Amino acid sequence: MVYTAEKLSGNKMKLSFSVPAERFNEAMQQAYLKTRGRINVPGFRKGKAPRKLIESMYGPSVFYDDAFDLVFPDVYKEAVEKEGFHPVDKPELDLQQIGPGQELKFTAEVFVVPDVTLGDYKALSAVRHLHPIPQEQIDQRIAEDVEKATTEMDVTDRPAQNGDIVNIDYLGTVDGVPFEGGMDEGHHLEIGLGSFIPGFEEQIIGMNVGEENDLKLTFPVDYKTTELTGKDAVFHVKLNSMTVKMKPELDDEFAADVSSYTTFKEYQEAIVKELTKNRDEHAESHLENSLIQQAVDQADCDIPQAMIEDEIDVQIRNMKLRMAYQSLRYEDYLKYTGMDEAQVREMMKADASNNVKSQLVLDAIAKAEKLEPSETEVETQIERHAVEMGREMAEYRSTLTERQLSYYKDLAASQKVVALLKEHATITLHEGDEHEDEALNAGEVLKQVADALPEEDDQAEAQDKPNKKGKAAK
């Protein structure tokens, strides 16, 4: 096999192939043996008709497609590996010569990972925002532990009041007829949260355990069920039981219950350290993303549409996974937002393009600086992800494919690039109020695939299947 390679642009290559006639004839024979069982020839059982007879009846081109499909993958893969480029889409083929006793000649044009022209990524500037930790934030964090330590105590010696948690049975009717969703037994309700229509919780106040009462209410005009909007209703309610929340005192005993500290002072100091650590990590993430975005904005590359579409596929798959965790369906999201798939993809296009370009720029800097991550750095990335998923490192490591391992190597290399950007950047410190970096979502660039790891090489295999067009007769 002989081929020539030509660079058509920064993101497209052209390969011109010439395959010896002997090799193509062998492929024709293999195609005959592979397909003869599907061809009917009068006077012969299926699979027994001679090749020459089949070709005389249907023409020599009867085996061309299958023969080409036998030859193409190997010669294409060999050329791609020798040239060292990375296809990102299916190749477009142009058949120039095909037939028995002839060289097989064709060209393949394919979009590839594009060239990147980098800017001056060693002359960037950014601000590290270290905002103060307000007392309200400390109180809110402590309130989370208070909620966990809060218990409930049964109440039987007084009527229900605001803040109580009641267990009730209820049946709602409109004009004496029960309506869908208007009945429940053993329902827990915290009075004052406003989880029922206006007036419902207010009328439970004053009821005693075991008491039954009819609550007369009117559904709001903006109620979610249009059939009930503005309707008068009666809810027959029985109060089964009642509890009150018992919040702990903020003392040493509370600190020992919710933490590993023996005094409330130590516990509060640890909370401040925790919030400070989170603040610092948040600030560092914004700083890094600001530097990445500057390097991306300075760089230039022509991104093939296929790469953007692949990234959109990843984003949609991640969206579906997140919805599934919340027992939501992607189809319902489309219905409620009034969008179709095409509109969702268009909405994601800008972010997807920036994500792709960001990774290309990080890769290009790593290549320019000859930044190769060590095995330890790669293993650190794998371990971090295993911990995030709650999996044992050794067990998770044993399940990774070559493609997934390559992803972690790329991620470790990207971290080295970020370290280099920070090392050469002019960084100023700001310790006032926090400023959000609107240019880029924190943490998204360096862990685009953290929500969904690369799957098996389905897409890579699909990219090797060509789209054929040709001048040669079949």
C-alpha cells in the first residue's frame, strides 16, 4: 500500500491511497466467501455458486463494497498512525479507481484535532480573592449541625401551635366530591412552613391530639391544578399525634455530640478553619480558571464541528445522569421548558465550544513545554476520583480502560499546565468582598469529564467508518 498525506487546513487532512491489485483481488475473494450464502443463483444451493458465475450475473461490482470495507480499515489506520494525527470525525472518501486486476485508488479527507496558535501564556495576570468569613456564615454552618442534633418530643398536653410537627389524616372535597391528590393518611406536616394552601396550617393551630375538624378553604387563583383554581373546598382533618423540636444548647456537650472536640470553643474554631479552607479552595479555583480563560482567549484554532457536537453529547449525558439521581426525566425537562433537543443543543453550543478549545489550549501548552505527568501524579488523579465516587482505589483502578487511563494522564498534564500558568502570572491579592469570576464556571475546565468518564471507544470506532462517494463505476 502506498499513500500520500496532504494538510488541507489547520484541522483537515487528505490521504491519497493506492492499494496493489493483488491485495484488492484477495479482498474480492474474501468478500465472495463472506457473502455467497446470501446470493441466489438458479441451479445452485445457496453458498455453492462459483464466484465467476455470480459476477457474470450481477456484474463484478457485486463484491466491491464488501471488498473495500475489508481493505479500508487497515490501510487507513496504518496511515493515521504513521502520520500521527488524531481524527475527530468520519473520513469522507472519494473512490477514483476500483475493479478486478486494478489498483484500488481513493482519497480520504478527515477533520483532525486542530493546530493551536498560542498567545503569550506566560504574561497573564489574575486576582486571588480572599473574602472575610462573616459571622452569618459561621452561624449558618453551626445551624446545620444543630439541625442534625435536634430531636423531637411528643406533645399531648396542649393544642397545636406554630412550629409543631403534626401527623394528620385528611380528605379534601369540592362540592362534597373528593378530588385527586386531596387525601392522605399519616401525613407529617410542620406548621408554619407553608407547604399547604393558605389557611390550612393556620386552622390546625389550636387543635388537640385526637381531635377532628373541617377546614374550609379556597384554592388560590394561581394554583397548579387548573381544575381547582379559585374553588371552595373542605378538608376533613384528624390530628393523630404531635411533636415539638428540641434544639440543643450551644455548649460543650453539643460540641462533643456533633464533632471530635470537647469544648464549644474548639468546635467553633474548627468551623472557622473549615470555612477558611473552603474559601481558599474557592478562591484558587477562580484564580486558575481566570488564567485558563485568558490563555484560551489569546489562542487561535479552528475547531471542527464534530468536536463541539461530541462535547454537547457529553453535556447532555451528564444532564440526564444528574436528573436521574433526582428521579427526574430529561423528557419532562424538555416538556416543562418548552424546548426540543435541537434548542437544548444550541443553548449548550457556546459552552461546549469553549470547553473544547480550553482543553486544546491546555494540551498545546503541555506539548510546547514538554510537560509529562509522573505515574504518581496520574495515580493521584485516579485516587481523587475514586474517593469522590466512594469506591476503593484498587478496585476502581482495575476497572479502567486504556481510554480512561489516557483521560487521567491528560488531566494530570492539565494540572501541570495550570501550575505553570500560576508560576509565571502576575497575581495580586484582594481581601475584601468576594467577586465572582463571570468568565468561566469554577472548576469546569479541568474536570469536564469528572461527571462522566470516557466510555468505551464506540465513537472512535464509528469515526473509522467512512462516508463514501466516488467517481468509479460500481
